[in-house]
Amino acid sequence: MATIYDVAKAANVSPKTVSRVLNGDAPVGDKTRDAVNAAMAELGYVPSNAARMMRSNRSGLIGLITGAISAPTENVQVAGLPELMLVQGIQQIIGLSGKTLMIADSGGQRDRVPHLIETFVRHRVEGLIYVAEYHQKVQLPRLPDDVPMVLANCFDDAGTPAVLPDDRRGQHDLVARLIAAGHERIAYLTLREDIVATGLRKAGYRDALAEAHLPYDASLVQCGELINPDGETQVLWDAIDRMLRLPVPPTVFCCGNDRLALKVYGILRSRGLLVPSEISVAGYDNYRVIAETLYPPLTTVELPYTAMGVRAAQRLIGLISGEGREDLAPSIVAGPVQWRGSVTDRRPNNVSQLKIVREE
């Protein structure tokens, strides 16, 4: 295998000149550069990336820790879309940056994360992204000062740069759209109380009601998710039954995620209620496997995981180049409402127009 000394001899230059051509760290004349490149091509010389990395302290590697690869696709306890979409968004930006993404899967075992971080640091990654399976607070080991880290879909108490979904705005925008469509009695079947998103989305729900000068009714807000999903359908059935028996029942059920909405469809139909002509349903996530295959298709809120991945990668690339290191505020990413056929328009003008069309 050819060495740098062989190249120097063939090009009739010093080994130091060959090193300058390889690293671009000093001026070299065009003729000399051409001679060195021609010699490397003729000899089949392959530069040592490891050696260059040691000299420049730039490996071109980005570490990513996730549980997306090993997570079973049928996992129904995750309150959101597969984190694989976050990984895809990250890869798009890292690929464009010319750097290489190294992915380590935690296997769903958080106690493995410190070891994975240590392994990446030993491999001299330029930066690290940690992806959580849903919006949550985490506690991770401290990295060396020269290895920036960005948290995606999670945050910590240390002020590590983070990219998070705007859960409060997402629920607000959905409820505001429902109100604009004539719904005033809006039921909300929430995710578990121990999930960060639940508190934020409940706040967004109340924000939209307050803006429309509609009263908040606690009897219309019930938890619909369990840690063990075996009894979840019965919990949903009971909550829906109590709400429908209220003196003024809801006209629409908002669900904490699209998976819950799928179960609500089934419960309502088993009670003989038609969606959306007799009762409307909305979800959260825009999990298309569910939202676009239900009939009618589900109105829901986009959980912007791909955009969050893109933002996380962009932020890390900026940190590596020295930009934004003083900015500790999390980046909040909002997703749009996807309006589909599961919600009926209850506005008087719309009802009148429907009657005219039917009569014609």
C-alpha cells in the first residue's frame, strides 16, 4: 500500500508538501498540487482519515441516539408517532451538510444511553443528537464542552438546546377550528396525566375556549389513556357514556391521539351513532396509517416530527460551527390542523345550504 513518502518521491516533492495538499492547511502552487494529485492517482494512495481527524479534530461524524429502530411497530403505549420520522428529518440535513450520521439504538433501555454517549465521544463525534420517543424531561450525562448536543422531543434541567413540539398551540388551533365550525360543547379525552403534552394541550384547549368566550366545563374533560391498554376501551366507553348523558352533551370528541380516536370511532358506532352526522371526532398526531384509512378520514393535528428532526439537525450544525451557543431557549415547532371528514360543520348557514342542496 502506497504511503505519503511514496507519493512525495513520485511527485518529486517533500512529504510535508504532500501533507499540505491533503489537509489544505497551507498554500501550494497549482503545478505542485497537480503533480501530487497525479502521483496519488497513479499509486492508488488512500489518505488516512483517522490520522487527518487526529490533526484537525474534525471527524465529520454526528452521533444520534434513538430507540426508533428497535421499537416494535405495534407498540400501542407510545403517545405519538414513531420517532423514526424524527430520525428521517435529521438524516436529510446531516446528509446535505456533508457529514456522516452514526446511529445507535438504545433498545428502549435508558440505562444504556450513558454508555452510548461515551462510545460516541470516544469516536470523536463533532456533535450528538438524542431523540426521545415522546415529549418528556430527560437527564443525560454531561458531554465535553467541545461536543455540543441537541435534544429532540425532550428537554432537561441543564438547559441543553432542545427542539420540542408546540403541544399547547396545536390543541388550541384544533379547538379554535372546531369552534369556528359551530361546535361549542367540545369534549376532550386526554392522554395520561403524567405525560408533559397533556398539561400543555389542556392549556391550549382552555385558551381556545376563553378566546371564544365559552365556559370551561370540567365534565367534558376526561383521561382516556391507560399505561396498560388492556382496559382502555372500557375506560373510554365509560367516559363517553357519562358525557353523552349530560344535560347538554358534546357535539365533538377531541382525542389525545389518533389511536384513541380509532377506538372512539368503534365505541360510537357500537352505540348506533354516525360519525360525523350525529357526532364528530378529532384526533392528534396525524398518524396517517390511522387518520387517512378511517372512514370518514380523521380530522387531526400534525405532530411535526419530520420538521423537528430537520430543526434539531440544523441547530446542531450551527452549534458545531460556533453559532447560537449562547441561546439556551428550546426551539418550538408547530404543526397544522389537518381538516378531514370526521367533523361536521354546525354553523346555521352551512346547515341551510346543505338542506337546499339535498332538496334540489
